[in-house]
Amino acid sequence: MKSLPFASLPCQRPSRWLALSLALVALTIPMSARAQERLLRTLTVTGQGRESIAATLADVTLGVEVRESSATAVQAEVARRMNGVVNVLRSRNVEQLQTTGISLQPNYEYRNNQQRLVGYIGTSTVSYRTPSNEAGAVIDAAIQAGATRIDGIRLTASDSAISTAQKVALQAATQDAKAQADAVLAALNLSRQEIISISINSATPPTPRPLMQRAEAMAADATPIIGGEQDVQASVTLEIRY
């Protein structure tokens, strides 16, 4: 009897693999549908949190402005006055003391459409940080030492207080989001399951509150400065399966 060539022998392996592949596809389709159904049964809520903190610090910018007929006279008087101001500020143990500006410019007078040089204007400014409850007394002392202008005061909280308040605000925002989800699901006779995702949208530190932009310094009674409070706000988004 003549034997058949090897290539003509029937092969069962491809059909077995095909049957196995079809079985796996049949199992995968319902599993995928169930996964999609679980994904669709989600609720997304965003909660808000807020924490108030005391503005215990004041960032102050002040300086000296002098007008004289000559540039050398202006510069000498500016230096004399500013040295007195800096010495007073250092004696008050202010923090972050630094020079923020020095300028010298001609001072012109305009009459009958003509420009005439009448002298020079010199300025020197410094900034520093001090407790807000001491800010008024420090400003008064600086004015007595020679300061002639206050360029700005901003009230803020300490870094540690802001950091703590941010954590508290985030916790409040998370609880708010959960409470919103529970209220909605309860109205639909549904219950909250696991949390699928968490997003921290913001935990915003308070913006320092400007007390004034610019004012001429004048001798007066003790200057009252009240720090007040600032708000730290946070926002959290939860995706919850039900």
C-alpha cells in the first residue's frame, strides 16, 4: 500500500486552538460588559472646605523721600535718615529686613511750557516682617527715626498656621463630598460603595490682605493695626461607585 505524503495528513491542532479561542472570547465578552456596568454606576462629587486663621504677621514697606537742590545733598540726607530707620528696625528685631529700592532723579518745574531744573528727589525703601500686633508701634518708631513714606502693609498668617489650615480644609472638603454623595444616593435608595478615585483640586493659601498701598507718613498717636482673619480654602473631587 502506498503511503500518503506527510503534508497530506489531517491536522487536528488548529481546530482545537480555534475552539479554545472561541471559548475565551465567549468568557471575555460578559466579563467586559460587567466591568463596563460597574464603571457606569459611579457618582462624581466635589466638596469644598474652609478654615479661618488669624493674620498674625505684617509685611511692611516704608522708606525715606528727600527733596533738595543738589544731588549730593539729597543722597546724604537720604542715607542719614535711612540709617536711623534701619537701626530702629533692627532694634525691634524685625524679620526679613531688606532694601527694596533706591532712586535719585531730577526734579523739574514746568512754567509757560518751559522746563526748569529745581533740584533732585531721592528715595530709599526697605521691607520687613513683624507681628501684626506690634506693627503699629514699629511703624511709629521708624517715622520718628526719619521715615517719610509708607508704601504698603500686607497682613498674613505664619507658614505653619497656613499649612495646618490647609490640611483641615482638605479634610472638610472630603467630608463635604462624601455627605453630598450620601444625600443623592439616599434619595435614590442606593448606597455608597468604594471610592474609585480622589482628586485634590486645590488647597489655596490665603492671599495676604493689603492694608494700604501708599501713604505719606505723619506723626500721630500710636498707629493701630488689627490683623483680623483669613480663609484657607480647599476643593476635593471623589468618584464613588454605588
